[in-house]
Amino acid sequence: ARLVARPVLDLPLLAGILALCATGLTVLHSASGGNMDLVTAQALRLGFGLVLLVAISRLPPPLLRSWTPWLFAGSLFLLLLVPLFGSGRSARLWLDVGLFYVQPAELLKLTLPMMVAWWLHGRGSPPDWVALIGAGMLVAVPVGLITIQPDLGTALLVGASGAFVVFLAGLSWWRIGLLLGLAAAAAPLGWHFLHDYQRDRLRMFLDPESDPLGAGWNIIQAEIAVGSGGWFGKGLGESTQAGLDFLPEHTTDFIFAVLAEELGLVGVLAVLAVYLFVIGRGLWIAADARDAYSRLLAGSLVLTFFVYVVVNGGMVAGLLPVVGVPMPLVSYGGTSAVTLLAGFGILQSVHAHRRLRSA
């Protein structure tokens, strides 16, 4: 039997990614009141990310695996610099590297699952306690560093990206139950280590009307935007919540609320359908990977992308507490978009070097 050569890029996945990027630029133009400087800046970032996607897709997974410890160490080093040289409004999150700002925590959403997959590769499935303890230490270090910035939302997502690798490695259900039980038992203790604004976010999630002009403002205004969109929305550029500046962070964390107000439930379902297609296609690529490292890494990247969508969508709809998590490829932001597209480059690499089937 002969081997069948296939295209390097998975074109259906690429089409879904491009559709999300186009949607993001369209809604950003509307949410920003036609600010072309903002749209152009985001388009350049997305363009750079797409170039990176194509470049990474050409790299074989074994080469990425050999680079993994160095990439992880480099991102940790940048994270250690944040408390010393970082900047931000409510927390030190970004590093000014001259031409642009970098958020090292976003890089860990890529390099941490790479490192955990590197650690578990070749150690058998399901992982034993030695492998689990090592993976736990790899996850705990960056999560702890991000938490003290403080950026709890990003820390939880970074931790989830590493945990997904362990889950996909074949972790038994009784161990999963044990770890979840320990986490639940530690939750009351963790409450005492939260900052006041983080506690307020949890309180407002339960009862935003208790402080409608203060801590509950974000949730209430987002729910108004979502609810006022109806079935078909008010039309692009017609968002009153964004146009009158009632909705905070309407180009970043809450841009999906603007989309819901302007395109309505039908528009929201259409965008969510594209997200589901991208996630499903990514999981199919992960399942077809040729080795454990590729399978674990690709699967964790897709599941982390899924969590991005669920957390931001749930936050905007008032179903989850407010956290600083953008809607992937739609919200305005540089490091997040570029990192996500680099992650899709890894998926494309796994696709290009997957198991070849006989004709």
C-alpha cells in the first residue's frame, strides 16, 4: 500500500479561525465607534499571529518537544520580571519590551501544557503518582506566580491548561475525584487569601443588585446589552450600551455583549457554531496525532480554547463571575490573540505530521 500525501494546513480549521478573526474585527470596529487605529492595530496583531501559525505548522512535533523546556523556562523568566518591571492599571501584568507590550501569563497558556506534555511523554498511561506529583509542581509554579500579580482568572486558566494534559494522559476517575475533593476542601481557606475586589466579584455574581452602581455595574450592564439584542439585534454600530459608554471594557472583556446587542440571539448562535466547529475540528486533529506528546498537547490546547469561550460567554451572560478573560480571537488584545494563533499553529503541525493512512 502506498502512503497518501495530504495538504500541510488543515483548511477547514483555518477557515474557522479566519471567520472568528473577521468577526472580531467587525465587532471591534462597531464597539469602538469606528476607531480605525484600534482596528488596524488588532488586524496587524492577528496578521502576525497568522504568519506565526503558518511558520509553526511547518515544524515537526519532535522539534517542538525538544524546544519545550527552553520555551517554558523563558516564559517563566519573563513572568518573574513582571513584579519588578511590569505595568497595568489594577495589577502588574504587562512587560514593555520597546515596540509592544507582552503579557507573560498569556505565554504560559501555551508553554505550560507543552511542558506538562513533555514531562508525561513516554511515562505510560495512566500516569503514576511520581508523574502526577511532577506535573503538579510544573503547574503550581506559574499558577502561583500569576496569582500574586494578582490575576486569579488567568491563573485558573493557566492551571486548567496544565490539568487538561494530565486528564488526557488517562488519569483514573478515582484520582480525579480525590483531587476535586481536596480542591473543594481548600476553597474556604482560599477565600481568606483573595483580594477585596476578587471577593466583591464573587458576591456580585450572586447578587449584583446589591451594589448596582458599584461592583455590580459590569454584570448588570452586560446583561442589559445581551437582553436588549432580541432575536436579530439592533444592527452593527447600533449598540447603545457601548455607544453611550454604559458597558465597561466593551472592546475587550465584554465585546461579546456588544455582539449580542447588535446581532441578537441568531448572531450569537452563529458565532458559537463557528467556535464549536473549531473546537470539534481541533479535537479530531488531536485524536489523530502520531505520538503521546502531540496528542496530549493538541487536546489540552483545544480544551483550553473551549474554556476561554465558556468563561467569557458565561461572564457576559451573568452565569459566571466577572474575570479578566477575553473572548478568543474576538476581543481586542495582542498577546492573547498571538498566543492563541500560535497554539493553532501547533495543531496544524500535529495535523501535518499525523499518522499517514494507507490508500
